[in-house]
Amino acid sequence: MYACSEVEAAPNQRLFFELYADRAAFDQHGRQPHVRHFLSESKNNAEITEIDRLRPYAGKYTFT
């Protein structure tokens, strides 16, 4: 799952939320050429990049 949101109180900020089935899926995604290109280009267009890794502990979701 992938979602991008604006931050209401900070019009120049964006929040990207990605959800992967497991660490292997995350790693595979990170090796894709378009993802590597996006990450390298984002350094030219963002003042700050902060990455937090979350571990879900409850909820209902399925991966297909």
C-alpha cells in the first residue's frame, strides 16, 4: 500500500506512507530502478527527509 498526504498546518510538507507484506518485499521495492531514481532525485527537491519504520501490532489487513 502506498499513500501520500499533505500536512494541513505545513503546506510544503508531504507524508508518504508505505506498507509492505514483509521486509523482503520492502527490500525488493528499494532495488527497483524507478525507486532508486526517485530517491536520488528527491534529495534535490527536499530540505529534509525523515524515515521512520513502524511495526504494526494490531489491526485488520490482507496482502494479496
